[in-house]
Amino acid sequence: MRALVIGLRATGAVVASWCRARGDDVTVVEERPGQPEYVTRKAACEARGIRVVEGQPDWFALVADADLVVPSPGVRPDHPVMVAAVAAGVPIRGDLDLAVEAARVPVVVVTGTNGKSTVTTLISAMLEASGRRAPAVGNIGRVALEVVADDVDALVIEASSFQLHTVTETFSPAVAVVLNVAEDHLDWHGSFTAYAAAKANAFRFQGPHGAVVWNQDDPAVAELILTATGSKIGFTVADPGVGAVGWRDDALIDAAGRVLGTWEGRGFAPHERANIAAATAAAAIMGATERGIVSAVTGFQRLHHRTELVGKAGEVEYVDDSKATNPHATVAAVRGYPSVVLLAGGDSKGADLGALGAVTDRLRRVIAIGDTPEEIEEVFAGKVGVTRAASMCDAVRSAAEAAKPGDVVLLSPACASFDWYSSYAERGDDFRTEVEALIGTNEATG
């Protein structure tokens, strides 16, 4: 087999090594050499007999000499290598496609516009607390191909739409979890229909022996799973009835209608209840015990940059939800609080930010961040006052001035970070830094 791997970052390096280890003749192309750790990765590849090509090669010539093209996540469908592979009839398979086929244990694949990391982590925790070794991998941590040979009982894989775009008929996880589907990454996929179709690839090739865990509260998901051929287990934030997982007040109800546990006073937001219900349904299918599920829910902690409390000044809380890179996520976050000063804006990725209008009743003021504040101003014109910010420092100071006792200053941008930052994590860290500076100043002067 002659494998052509595109990209030599974390995923590409693992894919290239894995293909070489199984005996493939491997060529790796890195169009932008020089990123952190590139020299080390290149040297490691060459030491294994892997050919490394840099810059912009003759894609058609490379594809003509390949039996398989493996693009790294993020390689767009209109990239020249993808066009050349389709024209030449050379198979295109992503890293997750290869990993699920190679896995020797049952696999859970988790996808959705929002909540993937939280649910992947929760499923893993529920299974681990039940005595099963089930690492959370994929888009959340280690590259899935890196762990397929490990001594584990199951794999729980977070899958992005980019990764699911390149799966084939061999992609048949034991359980596919579809959390929600809303506009996101339209600049990459080209349309909502194409984006949703990529999400549906999580279960498209399962067959009758697979199971789909799906969100009964999301009409787009309900439409997608009509084509699923395996069993279907729903989840909801409401009383589920028998056959689905959900909530009755503060009690978590399993698919048999039993109360698994009650968490009065925990204050789970609606999107957190949905995530817990989804994880419960998937973990139960995979053999998690009631005790293991309850233990994981009791120990549930919000992940970094996901409605994470970073500080409090007087009676105003400051919450980092920088991971909210689309309107759907921001709407869910805002609905968790009664009164919010919202920091929003950035790279909208082609999504319609108009959905943010659904939560104007909870907003005291909006602080527009990023390079295109006019998009935020347009959404809230005549509904909520908007202040433009030139920096995160400016945004936090403006938010503090607008906030009243009992308010939450919420960084939940509804957009990607790449206009001001290299990642949502860097954006969230900057928010924390500015909040801590603000609080320190207030304490020093108060």
C-alpha cells in the first residue's frame, strides 16, 4: 500500500507512523513547515523511512503514485489533493476511519455542534467508574490511531465534522452519539446540509447491530436519525418516559424509567442536563453500572473554557465560555443565567448570528469583541445596547461598568477566535487574566 498523508502536525505524524508500521510505503506532505515540533516530527518520520515533502508539490503526480490519501482534519474538500484524489479514483480515508476499522474493542463515537468534549469525558468516566478501561480520545486528546493497540475495554472518541467528512463504509462504531446540530463551520463545509451530512456519518454505516443515542429535543437531529439502521435511544432534558434517558426535576431517569440519582442543588444548566443524559444513555449501552454512572455525575466538573467561573467581584460573577464558537452554544450558555453582560464576536465562520436574538430578554448589555463588531451590532440593533471593545482588557472593563449586582459577565463569543487569538483556549486565558487584573485592582482600591 502506498499511503499519501497530508499534514505533519499531531494527527499526521501519528497516521504516518501507523501506516508505516503496518508496512505501507508512506509519503507525508507538509505545506507549512516550521510550526512547533515540526523539525522533531520530520526527523522521526525520516528515521522510519517515511518520505517528507514540503511546500506545494505537484498534487496530481503524488496522488497518481498513491493507493490511499489520508488528509489531516481540516484539509478542506476543495483542497487540490482532495480534488486530485477524487479525479483519480484514489480512496480518501481520515484518521478516525482507519482507527475505528483497526480497533479491537467496541467504539463509541460522540459528535454534535456542541458538548462533544464534555460528553466524551463523561462517558469515559462512567465506564471507568464501572471498572472498564475506556479512554477518551480523538478530537479531545490523543489521536485515536495512537491507542487502538492499547490494552483497553473500549474507546470513546470525540469526532468533529471535519473528521467525519472522510469516513467510509468501514466506519461502524458500536454506539454513535449525536448531541445537536446547528449552523457551524459553514465556511468549510459550504452549506448546513453538507455539515449535517458529515455529522450523520457518525452512524451512516453502522448497520443493524449499532446503536444511536440521539437528542429528542433537537429537530435537526430527529430528522437526521431517520436514516439510522441500528437501534435508537433518545435523551432529553425533560421527563423521558420509558425508552429514553432524561430528567424528572433533579432526578436522572434511565431508559427503563428508573431513578438513577437525584442532584438537588447542583444547579445543572439545561445543556449540562442534556450532556449528562446523553452520556448516561451511551455508557449504559456499553455496560456501565448504575453506581458508575452516579459516581461520574456526582463528580462532574465543567471543562476549561466551558461556562467556567473564573472570578467574582462584589456580586458580579465572571464566567469563561470561550469554547462557545457558534450561536447555538452561546444561546445555551446564556439561558443558564438570569441576567448577563455578554462578550461576543470574532470569526463567525459563515454562521448566521441571528440566533442570538433568542436570548435578548436575559441580556443587560453586549460587548462586541473581534474584528467584525458590526455583525454583533446588527443582531442586537434596537434590542440590546452594544459596546465595541478594542481588546479583551477593554471588553472586561466595559462589561464591569455595565454589570449590576447579581449579573454574570459571560465570555461566550458565538464565534471562532482566529481574528484575535490562535485558539479559543488562548482567548479564554486572556479573559481570565483581565478578570483577575480587574478583581485585583478592585480589591486594592476597595
